[in-house]
Amino acid sequence: MPAGVRHSEAPIFMVVGEDKKGEMVNYRVKGSMYIVDRVFNRGVLLIGVGATQRKVTIARVGLNRGWVWPWQKDEFVVVN
């Protein structure tokens, strides 16, 4: 995240489940990274309310399920 975020409101993080409902989850910040201690396929960062709300959707691509070789890694992309 940009350095300016440290001095403004922090976004909430929601994991979007198979039922398309969001569940707010905790995260921690390490340097410029947000770390979520949970496995998820799709998540949303939300900041602000109403017309000024901003949203970033993060989705896993590859969707490896179960055991994978060490060189096979899932990747996350920003959808919007």
C-alpha cells in the first residue's frame, strides 16, 4: 500500500465466499504488505462509504487445491 495510507483511514478486508457474501477478516500490515492469516480465493479491500467508497477486488488464479509441487504456486491478481 502507498506510504500515505499510514496517516489516513485503513481499509477493511472482506473475504468473499462461495455464497458471494462477504465476511470481514483481520489482517496485519508488514511494511507495504497486508497479511491475511487465512486462505481465500477472492477478497475485497474497501475504504470509505457511499459515493466516495473505493473497492479493490483480489482474486486467486490457478486455484490449486490440495497438495501441489513446491514450484507450483497460486497467484493473486487485482481484478478491478
